[in-house]
Amino acid sequence: MATNAIDQTRRMLSLVTYLRERPGAHVGDVARAFGITEAELIADLDVLPMCGTSFRGGDLLDIDTDGEQIWWHNADDVAEPLRIAADEATALLVAARAVATLPGLREGDREALLRATAKLEAAAGEAAGASSRLSVTFESEGGVFAEVDRAISERRRLWLRYYSPARDELTEREVDPIRLFAVGHTYMEAWCRLSEARRTFRLDRVAEIRILDEPSAPPEIELRDLSENLVQPSADDPEVVVEVGPGGRWVAEYYPHDSAEELADGGLRITLRTPDPASLRRLALRLGRDGRIVSPEALGESARRAAREALAAYDVQD
């Protein structure tokens, strides 16, 4: 089952305390104690070493596992009283006040955040006064994130008005949210009732969002491994062939592909699959003279037409 961001944060904070009191704890025992799978626990353990007591990168949690047991090597060091600089206190206070204004935040979480903020203000002294003169305003993505997070937590369906840059149009659809994740941008993975398929939505492209009364009921699907790349094509997706020159060889490194054949000029003939071939027009425009779409022919012509229109807009003859 998908875990929302707030629940995962709660679990990881509890995990720190749990592991400090149980050196050498067995992976299976810890997973059972937290009601999660061993794979989910290992994923948490991969994140914890990137956390610590300093914004400046020091004092990180030295936690590792051999797959059987979990070891925390610097628990005593990290347990020392936290001392933060004035700029760190200011950043914390500004961020805390901003997060407390997010729509969709659970009331209990908001109250806990405000209590923690008040304690930090008391400890920060003059820095608290400086922070009160600063403010952060979230763009629409912040509100969208809160609504998606709430819908996942309450297992409710969402209605979206979503912008598709590939088709340059707004569509309305109902989706059953599965999870939130970040790969450069923040995304929602969901079951789309319009296409009856799993889809990924970038939050900054959501023009409007509404939580519905209908329960969210996505089918049982295996979550994709996003550690390598966000774009993970299916064997059923349409095939596209792209030829690139030596300056475009990076395409084979960036895009998952079925094959990459060497060309005489040092370029590559790349065969790949994508659920939305039209999105590759942007790739063709970026490549310019370093690449072209060979097939499907209509897509190649569409890319050339887009290039001519772009040149015309700059008063340049192609």
C-alpha cells in the first residue's frame, strides 16, 4: 500500500529512537514492529544516512545494514544536545510558519507544528525576531501536494484539470492517487479513470484539483522502481527510431531504449518506446542538426514543422 509523505516521516523519526535503543536489531524484527515490509524498511535505511543534526552536512546518521542486522555507529554523537546557528534557526522558523499555512494539513499535525515552532522561537531569542520579518509564499504546487497527500491518506479519489505540454491542452479527469515522489519535480503516480491506466502527473502542471467523496480504488499494481529513471516504457508502447550525430550520443544514456546501433559518422540509431511519442518532438527540437526522428514518419514531419514554426517566430529562414 502507498505511504504518504507525512506518515513516512513519522515512521522514520520513530525508527531513529527505536534503533538507538536496540543496537544490532534484526531487519525482520524491526519491519514487523513497524508493520512494514523488509523492502520498505531497507528503503528507509537508505534515506536515514542522508539525515543529521546540521544543515551544513555534518553529523549525519551513520546507519547501515548487512541485510540481516542494523547498526548505528554514531548514536552517542548524534544524541548530543543540538546547537544551531542563528541562520539555521531563522530558516527553520520561516519554513515552519510557511508549512503551517498549507491547505490540507491535518489539524493535529498543524497544532504539533505550531507548538514546536513556539518552543523554537523561545530558544532562538533574537533570531526569532529576525525570522518574523521574513515570509514564504507557496506556489500552487504546495496546495496541490497537500491535497494529494490528504487524498492518499484518506483513500479518496481526485478530480484534476491537468495541462499536457505534449498536446498543449488541458484535460479533466478523475484519478485514484497511489503515491507522491520527487525526481527533479514532484509527481503523483495514480490510476487514471479517463485512460484506465497508470499515469504519472507533474504537480506543477495541475491547474485545478478537488478531492471527491468517492473512495480511491486503484487496482493492485506493482510499484515501479524509480531509482534509475522516471521514464520506464512498456513493451506495449509505440516504437520510435531516432538517429543522432556524435553530439547527440547522450540521448542513449538519458533515455531507456531497446537498441543503439553505431553509425558511420560516429552517431547512433536509437530505437526506444514511449507511451507518448509526441513528447519526443521536444527532444528533436533540442537536438537540432544533431538528430532527427526517422520513424514514425508522421512524428518526424511534425517535429520538422515545429522547428520551422519556431524559426519563423524569430524571423529566421530555415
